[in-house]
Amino acid sequence: MFTKTNKAPVKAKKSAAKKPALPNDKTGLEQAFLHYLENNLGRDLPSNPEYQLSALAYVVRDRLMQNWKKTWQTYNENPTKRAYYLSMEFLMGRSLRNNLLNLGLDHPVKEALDDLGLAYEEIEQQEIDAGLGNGGLGRLAACFVDSCATLGLPVMGYGLRYEYGMFRQMIEQGFQIEAPDHWLGHGDYPWESQRREYARIIKFGGCCHSHEDSSGHLKVHWEGYEEILAVPFDVPVPGYKNQVVNSLRLWHAEAPDAFKLSAFNAGSYFEAVAEKQAAENLTMVLYPNDSSENGKELRLRQQYFLVSASLQDVVAQWCRTKGHDFTDFAKFNVFQLNDTHPSLAVAELMRLLVDEHHLPWDQAWSITTQTMAYTNHTLLPEALEKWSRHLMARLLPRPLQIIEEINRRFLIEVACKWPGRADKIRELSLFDEHGMVRMAYLAIVGSFSVNGVAALHSELLKEGLFNDFYQLWPHKFNNKTNGVTQRRWLAACNPGLRHLITDTLGNEDWITDLSRLAALEKQVGNKAFEQAWFDIKQANKQRLADLIAREVGVQVSTDAIFDVQVKRIHEYKRQLLNALHAIHLYRQIKLGNTANWTNRVIIFGGKAAPGYAMAKTIIKLINNIAMMVNNDPEIGDKLKVVFIPNYRVSTMEVICPAADVSEQISTAGKEASGTGNMKFMMNGAITIGTLDGANVEIRESVGDDNFFLFGLRAHEVQAKLGEYYPQSYIDADADLQGVVDLLRSGHFNPLEPGLFDDVIASFMAPHDPWMTLADFRSYVAAQEQVAQAYKNQQAWVKMSIVNSARSGMFSTDRTMQQYNDEIWHLTPVNVS
């Protein structure tokens, strides 16, 4: 059994006919580029940059393909345990720059293009962000698969190939307007390869019939179902300069019979293709609005489509070499469930083993509970998905039966643990009192590992949200603090800092071992190094200032503090608190309280879910504040407020290196981890934040002097529930009174009366779970410390260096190594 990671790496066997490697020097790359531009695309220089991007992508793809084949050969020729990462999101962003970096081709490619009189940066801007995710969950998954490839871990990602991303956000008169994000509508996606030979049939609807066979075993048949074809498209995920290229397999939905000729011949032209269109709707768009029944049904279909196709794929791979002998299946396979979305994998693996391969229930359950591992990403009970029994009975009758049987057997175990405790039976049942299936509970019951994603988050799961399960199975629960990949979030997006770090340390080993950044602290006090650090930050701020001017039409000064909060718009993340502080600063300027002032640019970015009215109103409030502030000549450069539209990965790659201050201000006890905080820290931004999520570990790492702390602690928030009176904070604070009065007066919405009444009512309500006003005074005080600290640029640069130098533990390389050491137990591979 593969349970240790200190074995010698698995090596690839030599192939019979060794093919020459493709040239990676400047001349060879230049010739390959011209070949594709002229012979594949029929273009000459100069040409449209979009054609140049296609030609360059084909050049890079060729080199990826060689290593991709070698990696698959290594896995296939050497039986080794593999992990499968199931996620509804993979927010990959653009791939060109990351692929060039990991292949070691970034410098020679830029030199080759320069020889041809072409600008790499202009070509890169033509690439569209892949619309395969929404926010932090999907970006984390992308970082995870990057680190697994760099560590040589045999891990395959499974997701959905959405044709439309979440949406393209536009701001019109301050309002969020959603437009389709048809990212696949810009032509072929050059990084994917269709693998139609591995297509799978997914079942929906119908009914189930059971009978006993001649041996007395119960057999269940799922009949009368609708079939949808899951067609895989594979995307290469290269490790950093190690020749490993893992796979991200994305499933696309199709109808088994794409065209009904009989209907066409009968004159029913629309009916002839109706089935095709209905099937393709399943993977048409990321995360449909589930406020309607149709939206809920589509989302449930998407989740089952993902897990059924992926598990069928893994089981089929097993059967190709092992037949129907599943004795060692759990020794060679492990599934990581990224949040509750793939929880149906528990029921689906049971269905495949019991119904398709005729294993006894107990053997199938033993395999399932040894191969499933669950990562929880939320402390908000309302974010834990539930599905109605009625909907599941109609769409997934057989998986529902299996869940019911899992629940029956599980509640017997609960009764043994707590005899006579009907309350425990009720509280732990996989079905709540309304008949809703609790998907997180299914994941916990069916998994051998349950992990949180930050130390505080994992403790709160054990103490609160999942306490009963923790009492039942304490051995299942563990923590895996999140991270981000330094290859994209430092080496690729901040080339100036990359070169300074490499020149200072004497090598690029930090790109695969971020802990080596600790040596940068020795440079504190080195005037030349500190000046170089400052100059790089200023250049990055100018790049962001240029983006703001282009996209928002606002001119900002790089001498001001760049105070950044970019993330999904949600009440618990408290963009509203930041907006109230912006009003406070505006008011202080108008009152003439500007002695010893520090200029500030407050930068917001993020999308609100289309059905989330309060979040969308907060976006409108921010934009109205910005309109008032930015057009007031009395304010000038003292304060600017900016909302950058359509926040996405490629935008963050510009924002992150430029930030001076990282806003991580969620209500304590509400954020599971956060990863934006890590990206900013890695690039030398200083955090202002609550003790929430991974902020706790960031502060422990950098020390009190390099972190601006404010706000209630998680236990204090909990203690105030039922005893929170927002008006008392207003009565005790003249500044807060002034801010609220300005809002109430309609100062920021003179032509839109009553527009922000719901926002005011939300933070004035005693039942406000985010306790925005309770943290206002502490937040303002911390921001005053920020403003004064920024005046001493030498001390600020020192804090910036320390934050970057101590970011080593926040690499996903460390995170994935812990997943492997403590959960997966995979043997790294060596692709030679």
C-alpha cells in the first residue's frame, strides 16, 4: 500500500524510439512561430495580434505535448496511487504566460518576438481569461493543480467546460450590468485537446426497479432515464521546469444523437436539433442563478454530471487493467472533493460499485469511505448546499435511494453513540426536517478525511458547525491552510520583483521553495536594495494607474497609498465597512481636518451574484461615492475612490503587485481562509484585517508590527449575538454619526431618493450578523495608523520586505505537500 512519500520517485521507462526534442532556443522558437503564422494561419508579418497569439500558442502547445505524453507514459507504465481533484470551478485565467514560465521559455520567446519586431505584452493581451470559475474557490483549485504538477504528484483535475463564464461585468451609471462572458466564442481554445474516445453516458430521470437474483441478492435497475453524453476536453497543467504535465479534464455536455434525421425529413426542423440544444445547456453557463426552480435543477444536474462522468472515467481506467477486481482500488485511488458541490460523488461511487460492478454493499462502502476526502470552504450554514428530496427523486432516483440507505445505516451508528437521543438523530440525519438532503453531511459521512482551510476555520468547524460529527469521528478532522502559487502570483505577474529577488538570492530556487524568501530579511537596512524594492513597487503602481485610467477614466497619483479590496462582493466580506471609511475620509476633508494628511486611492473590484440584490446595491453605493469624491475639486488627490469593472484573474495580475494595503476585513469567524490576502502579502502589501480566516496565520507569521489589526474577535462576535445594538455605536461616535447622517440625507444619491435605504437598514439592524458598525471605530483607528506609517517610506518599505520574506508558508506547494503527506499518500513521479 502506498502510504509514504519518502520512496524513490517513479521513473519513466525508455521508449523504443526516442524522438528529438523540439528546439527551445531563440532561433528555433522564431522559426516555429513563423511556420504556424504562415502555414497554419495563412498570415505574414505584420499581422493582427490575434493571429500572433494563435501562432505562439501552437508553438508552446507543441512543447507541452511532448512532456504531456511522457507524463502519461510514466503513469501508465508504473502503477502508482493517483488523486483526483473534483471541483465545479477552475479559475485558470490566461495560460500563455504561466505555461511559458513553467516550461522555462519566457525569456527565449520574448527574445524571438523582439527579433521579429513584435511586442510579447501586446500579444499576451489578446488572450481571453478562461471562464471556468467564479472566485476564490476556483482560483484555489487552479493553484492546487499547478503545485501538484510542480511537486510531481500524480493528480488529475476534473471540472466542467463551461461555454459561458459567470458573466462580464459592466458598470453603467454605477450599477452592475451583467453581459454574457462567451469566452469560448472567440475561436478555438488552443490549450485543450478533445478526448472523445473517453466520452461517458450520464443518466437523469426515469425510475428504479429492484428484484432478488437467484442468490438472494437485491438488484436495482435504473430505467427509463434520459441520456446525456459527457465529452472530455483535456487541458495541460505543466509543473515548473520538471517535464511533468498533468491533466485537467473538463466535461462538455452533448446529446448522444445530435441530429434527428427523421424529424428533419418530416419537416420538424427545430425538433431535429432540440435534443442537442437541450443537452448542451447543461454546460453552457457557470453557476446558473439558483433563485428559481429551473436554476436549482440545472445546478444539480451540473453537479451530478461532473461527479458521474469523472467517477465513471476513473473506474473505467481501473477496469482496463484490473478487470472487475476492486480489492486494491482504495490503495491506488483517492478523490478530493472541493467543497460541497461534488458531494454526490459519495452516492455515485456506491452506485457504480453496487449496481454496475455488483459489489456487496459493505465492500462498496468500505472502498468509498477509504477513497473520498472532503474539503470544506465555508463557515456560513446557508452556504452549505441542500437539495430537495422531490427534485432528487425526479432527476436522480437511484442516487437518492443510495443516500437514503447510507442515512439509514448511519443513524444506527448515531443511535449507538447517543442512545435515546432523538435530537441527535434529527440533527445528524442526512435529511433535514423539510426533507432537504444535506450535502455537506453526506460528504462527511462518506469521507475518511474532512479538512478546513485555515487554522481558525478548522477549529470553528470542530467547535461549532460540525461539532457532533467531530465527536463521532475526531480522527477525520484536520486542517490544511490554503496557499497560492508563487509562480503565477509573484514570478509571472511581478517580473521586476522576480528579478530583484533572484539577483539578491543568487538563484531561482525560491520559485519552487518559497521559504527561501526568508533570506530577504537580511536586506532590511540595505539602502540600495530598499530603493530597488521601492522603485519596483512604484513601477507596478504606475501600471495599475494606467489600467485605471483606461477602464475607469480616473487619474490617480502613484504617490498615494494604494488601498485595495478586490474580491467577490458579499456582505460578510464587508466592502460596506470600507465604503463607510471612504465617506469618513471624504467628510474629514470637507471639514478641513487635513493636517498631516496622507493621500489615498481606495480601489475596489469584484462581482456580485446576479440575484444578490444587497451586494449589487453596495456596488452602486461605492460607485456613487466615487462619483462624488472624484469630481470634487476640493478633494483633489487627497482621496480617490475607484471601482474596477469585470474583476478577473488577469486584472488581479496587475492589481496585486501594485497594492500597498491589502483589505481583509471580513467579520471575524465568517471567512474560511481567503487567498487574496496571501497574494498581496507575497508581493509586499501590508494587511489591514480582522483575526479571521488565514489572517490569523499571516499575522503570526509577520508579527504585530507588520500587520494592522482591528475589530472584534470571533468569540466576541458570537457573544454579541442577541445583544447587538448598532444605534449605541452611533450615539457614542461623532464621526460615525456624521457618516450615517450623510448617507441618510441622500448626499450620495440626490437624484435617486431612497436608493440606499436598504443598505442603511441592514447595518442599523440589531440582527445584522456582520456587525459592521461595531468595528467602525477600530477600523478607522487602524486606518489612521496606516496613513501615518506610510509617511515614513523607509519604514514602510521595511514592512513590505518583511511581509514578502515571511510569506513562505502560504505557497500551495506547502499546502499540497501537506495534503499528500497526511491525506493522499502519493509517490511523486520523475519524468525524465
